[in-house]
Amino acid sequence: MRHVLRLLVGASLLAIVSCAPKTRQAEVATRAASAVEVAGFSAEELRDVQTLSPLPPPPPDPTNRFESDPSAAHLGRWLFFDEGMSRSGTVSCASCHDPELGWGDGRALAVGEGNVARHAMTLWNVAYNRWFFWDGRADSLWSQALGPLEDPAEHGFTRLEVVHRVVQVASLRAAYEAVFGELTDFGDRDRFPVRGRPIPQDPEHPDALAYAGMREEDRRAVDRVFANVGKALAAFQRTIVSRRSRFDVFVEGIAQGDPTKLGVLSAKEQQGLRLFVGKARCVTCHAGPTFSDREFHDTRVPTTKTGRRRDPGRLAGIDLVQADPFNGLGAFSDSPDGAALDKVGYLMKTSHNRSEFKTPTLRNVASSAPYMHAGQFSSLREVLHFYNTLEGAAKRHHGAENLLTPLGLDPTELDALEAFLRSLSDESLPAAVRTPPAEPKLVVARRG
């Protein structure tokens, strides 16, 4: 006989409130105050379920004062689809983050101007991330946007080319100046070469020599424009939000005692949800309304077919984020003395960071195949099989966390868990977010 729980105000309410983030405690308390009946769920399971929804507004980024500027977001949307920001003129951000492919590219390993070493992560709810890229080598959404532009395998551009494009395309220049102010005159090619970027690992490269040969104040002017391009791209990407899946409706049903909303998940999907927060322990890492703890773990998934893991992951990412001149502590941050100081300034590297990769969101996970940092698994069922058996798992390195054990789920339970994961889909974004605007400058219609 199925267990029926009646959730009432009292000890259960205190338990729910205590596990919720502080900013959501009042909301969780209000939802828990409604008496509801939910078949099959224990008090602990319901408590955990209610920490997974609703998704609040994206957290602010003090290092980007343009993050909520509609004109910056509009400009960023235009830049996101602009193939002119690439060496060949054929690659844009949307090449690897296609809105029709779950804001990914459907490939195991991304392809831009060349072959990329990692899988292109989905951009769904990217504004909620604490760290960016699989290895966390960027600490903000705007600094993350800059790396691919100069990566030879991705856009293959340089920051000087970015600046010249902004200056030379009249409509783009007007849009930039409407947001960030008047541009410096970058027309003197002796002061501002056609191409140039710093390349610490290859200082004799022509692009590195061109950049290093500039005056310091000119380099600073170029870097400022480059950083602002990243801030506009981040303002747009903050709008790629998914928060109304059938699962979210189900959680509303718990709060409201609404049998119609509770019925949006099938019995199989509800069984999968109970496994997710219970026996399968998925919620250990895929926690909170983003379904991610926003941190890094060694999942023991081999990077290569030989089982060897050559990708250092977070171990290298920590060095890269601390050395990044565009991090939250840098000269182009709008709040270098704020939370970024604690986040980056005191970031410690230890041996267990080797082969750790960021926990991805599970929202819209059904549309973001293949999976893992190198696209090792082509389907959700392959991912679940791996965690269920750890078949082919790489050996734990010395000092690594001991987090994984085989789940041991039976085929029926695996079916249920996969069904629940598919209930996390909500791709109802306005078409305006999924397509490029006609012009880079936002035009506000006048009333009257």
C-alpha cells in the first residue's frame, strides 16, 4: 500500500526552512504552511524536493555594472550571432551554442575555427554559475565570453581585431557608444595594429609581439573595449533562463495542494524524483534550483578510450582564473574589492582538484546531449549506466574525493530516473532571445 504523507505546519516546516537558502526561507515557509497530500513521498523527500524549485532570479554580478542594461543585452545578442567576430568570418558564439540544439552544438567535442578539446556546455541558466568553463578558469560570465574570441580553435580572433570591428562597423559603433560611451580613435595602425593579443606561452608569436609593442595606455584602451564586449555578451546570456518545467509545476502543486499540478508528473516520473533525492543520491551534487552545487568533482569519467585522464580540469583552472587580467579582481572589474576578493583572492589549490570538472545544470538536460566534459556519453541512459555501475571508471588519483559508489539500480528504476530528468525540460524562451536582432542598437519605440 502506497504511503501517503500529510505535510503540516510544525516540525516539518522547520525542517524545510532550515535546508533552504536564506534568501528563500520565507518563500519556502509560506509554501510549507499549506497542508497537502502527496502519495509515496516521505517527509524528508518532500523537504528535499522543495529545495529544487522555484528558480529565483539570477544572482547579481557586481563586477559587471551593465548586466541588467537592456541596451547592453540587445548589443550582446547581436554580438552573440555575429560571425564577423572570427578569423574566417563563419564562426559566432551561436556556432557552438545553438539555441535550436539546447544552446550547445550536439557534438562530443566543439568545433570552431579548429577542433576544441572539450564539449560545449549548454548556456541554459548560465547566469547562475559561480565559475565558468568546465575547469572554472573564468569567474564571471563576461570574462568567460572573452576566452573563446581569442582561442585559435574557437573564434581565432584577437582583441585588436575585435576593437577594429567595433569601430569600423558604423551600426555596431553607434550601439557600443550608446551603452559604454564614446570610443577612442583607434585608426592609427602604428599605435593599434590590425591583429594583436597577449600569448604568455608563446611571446614570440607575431600577435603577441604586436600587442607587446604597443604603449601601455593603448593596450589599456584596447582591453577596455574588449572587456566591454564581454560585458554586453554577458548581459544577453543572462536572459537565457529556464524555470518553468513540469517539475516546477509539480512543486507548485505541493505548495498549493493543487491535484491538477501534482498530476503533471506521471507515476514513473514521481518515482524517478524520489530516487533522485533518495536512493540514487543525485541531489548530492545536483542540488538547489539550478540542479548544480556549482562546484567541481572527479566523476572518474575517462577522457580517453584508454581510461587515462590527461585533462587536469580544475587543477589547471585555478591557476588560469587567478592569472586572468579580466577576473573580478582586475582593472576591468566594476567591483574589484567586493565578493571577488574572497572568491578569487583566497582560492586555494589542492591535490584533489586534479581531474575535477564543474557540475552542470540538469535543467533541459534532455536537449543537451552528448554529456560530460569531453562528450563521453551520447545519451542520458549511458550517463545513468555509468553512475549505476561505474563500468570503465578511471582509477582514483591520490588525494581525490571518494564520492562515487555504484548505485545498483534495477532497469525499472533507471527508466524512472531518466523519465524524471526529462521532466526538467522547459525551452519556452521568446523567439527574440533565440534569433539575432536586425541591428546592434536597441531602438525604443516612442509612445504617442
